[in-house]
Amino acid sequence: MPGFEQLIPKIELLGEDALLVHLASSLDTDCTMHVHALARRIQSVRPGWLRDIVPAYGSLALFVDLSAFSPTVDALDEATT
């Protein structure tokens, strides 16, 4: 598995108000450690639009507060840029 800084995550929508960040297609201890490290890093900055962070084995769910965005902007698009 490449180093954490070399991972290119795949981001997809998870329902109406969440993003799912996939870090790897195979699950192992290193991948899980990277997921939890990313969760801690995001938690340390805690953007105002972030409601919750849910780490899993190979992915991370980010639940978004849609009211933190302008109604004329797609909040999930904005959160991923």
C-alpha cells in the first residue's frame, strides 16, 4: 500500500447530506490506520459545515450541514472543492 500522502481518495455522495471518502479498495491494518488518521486530521480543523465524521475500515463518512451553504450553491459540490 502506498504511503498515506500518496493515496488518492475516491469521493462519492452518501445520501442527501454526506460524502463517503474511499481510501483503498483492499482492507488491511495500514488502510484502517490511514482512515483514522484522516478522521483525526479533519476533526482537528473541524470545518463549520461538518456535522459528523464516521471512520470505517477503508472509508470515511463526512456528514454535512447543508444549511452552512448558500441555497444557490450545491453544498456537497462546495464541500468537495
